[in-house]
Amino acid sequence: MADTATQAPTDVRPPKHVVYCGVCTLPPEYCEYGGTTKKCSDWLAATHPSLHRQLYSADAAAASLSTLSVDAQKRAEKDAQKKAAKAEANEVREAEKRASSKIIIKRVERNKRKYVTEIAGLEAFGLDLKKVAKEFGKKFATGSSVTKTASGGEEITVQGDVSDEVVDWLGEHHEEIPEDNIEQVEDKKKKSAPTV
Amino acid sequence: MFKKELVAGSNKSKVKSSAQRAIRAKVLETYPRLEPHIDEILPKKEQLDLVKLPDRVSLYCLASTPLFWQHMDDAIMPHLQVVHKYPWAFSRIRIDRGAIRFVLSGATLMVPGLTSPGGRLPGDDEAGEEYGNDGKELEVGEVVVVDAEGKENACMIGVLKMGTKEMKEKKKGIGIENGHYLGDGLWKLDLR
């Protein structure tokens, strides 16, 4: 018992508090391997300037490179550049997609003057369709599901005519979607392929 | 093991308190140095959640913080967030700087990353207190945390495929396979 008592005090320390980068979610010292180094660096300078100085100062960079051989250094640099370029290209592509993609809200006639609302195009904005569908069902007290369209995309089908309320909901909860990107269409036929 | 991105979603189930006690006991058995902190990590009163992941992996978490994961009936392993909070509670080894980028992209950890200058294995002369493990070698099948040269926080955790003694002799082969590394699918998993 005496032995464990002397060992225990050295091990009972409070948990170490780790800061995780807001951009890449890794500890800031690993940001250089993520492909978003510049953004990570900016974020860190803005939120934790002391850490930023520690990690990104000139000596830190020199110390980290010195342990690698010259070849390894060059390879590491090339890889870092390639990763950054890839990450940038991806971002540009996403931004373009967001600007051009539209959310189409259709009101389709079911039978006997009943309607169904179909909402297509939400994945381009990074929304989890299942979660959104559930929310719609709860909010409008009606059935809602995720279905596949003929063209291979997915859309949310809500029973009843809720097209206007969907527009309002999108404006309230997801303000990043500009209003011009939302289109309301009326459909006379049953389940036709969406037109962009 | 978590190279692919994961979506958790709706299958969060409560863990029965008997199972919770069993998990607690298993964790203490595998990581004895976690004992003083076990109440902070796995409080008795709090409701533990179980999330099922693809590939027969179960993840135990507390509200939205991941705690431990387990593949089938293999050893139960802590999520790297837990390791970052209590680094001294685990056996550690260190990889040299050149290996970091490979580990962070999911490659298998090979022995040269540990035996080249910059790497640290227990029982080495330069290992010191942190990596010395009191001079004991680590065996096959032990769960070990992988640190990186020049970094404060761990970058990977996994099961040893080769004992550290063998590693020093052979200097070749696979060190750790199928681990959990920083930035993998499990790390990026959003539990809300």
C-alpha cells in the first residue's frame, strides 16, 4: 500500500487542455499536414497569438526542417504544396457549385386536390437530407421522406402543400442560402424529372 | 481503420449500467494508470451512449464527446481526444518527423519510423522517462500511443503488431496496423 501511495501523486494531474484548430480540427502543431496551412495560420494568429508565435516563428520552421535530410525536405515541401493546391481547387469548385445550384421546390398534385411538395438540390449546400426531412415532418406535422430522383439526385418529399413555408424555413434556419437560388415550380404531372 | 469518412446519425443507444460497469473495469484493466482520472472520464452517474459504426466498431461516448472505441472484441481503445487530455496514462512510442505525414494520411506504421533517429522506443538509451516505460519492452498486442517528433500531442493510437524488442532487432516490418489517427473518419465524426 505504501508503494502505490508514493506513486499516485505523480500521476494525478489535471487533464491537459488542448486547443484544436478551428479550421482543420487538429492540434495546431499538425496544421501543416492538412492542406489548409495558410487558413489555419490565420485562424491561430487571430485566436491564440501566443501559440501562433510559438509554432510559426522562423526558428520553429528551421528546427523542424533541419532534422530531415535534404531530399526528404524537398519532398515534404512539394507534397505540402500539392496538398494546398488541391485543397484550394476543391474549395473553388464548391463555391462555384453553391453559386450556381438552385433549390427547386415543386408542388405536385397527388390525387383528389391533394398535393405533395418536392424539394431538390439541398445537398449542394451541405445539408444532411435525413435530418432536414425529419425536421420538416415535425414542423409541418406531416409525413416527410427522402427519395431518389430519376437523374440520380435525392430530394425530400413532404406531404401537403408546404412550399411557401419551406421557403420561409430555409430563410430563417439557413441564411447562407441566397433567396435567388430558391425556385418554386408548379408541376401538373406526377413525378417528372427536375429541370435545372 | 477509419480512412473513410463516417456518418454517425441516429443509432445512438443507451448503455445498460451493468455494461457500463463492465466497460469501466475493462478500461482500468487495460490502462491502469488511468485510475485516478477514471471518474472524470467515465463518471458512474452519467449515461453512456453507444454508437455503432461500420466495420463492427462500437464507439462509447458521453453526450457528444467520444470516449472509447472497440472493434469486435479486440482491446478497447481511447479516442485521441482522451489521449490528448491524459497523455501520461498510456505507454508511448515516438515516430520521427518524416513519418508524420504518412501516419496522418492513414498509412500503416512501419518499424523504420520508430528505429531511425528521432524515433523513440522503450528501453532505448535516449528514451528518458517519457518513453522509457521503466525499461520494460512492449509486447505484441499491447495498445500503444504514438507521438511525433517535435510535437506535443499524440498522432495515433493502435495495437502493436511486433514487440519493441523485435523491432530493435529486425528494424523492418509492420509496427502498428489499423489504428486511429488524427484527422481520420473517427476524429472527424460529429456526434451531435
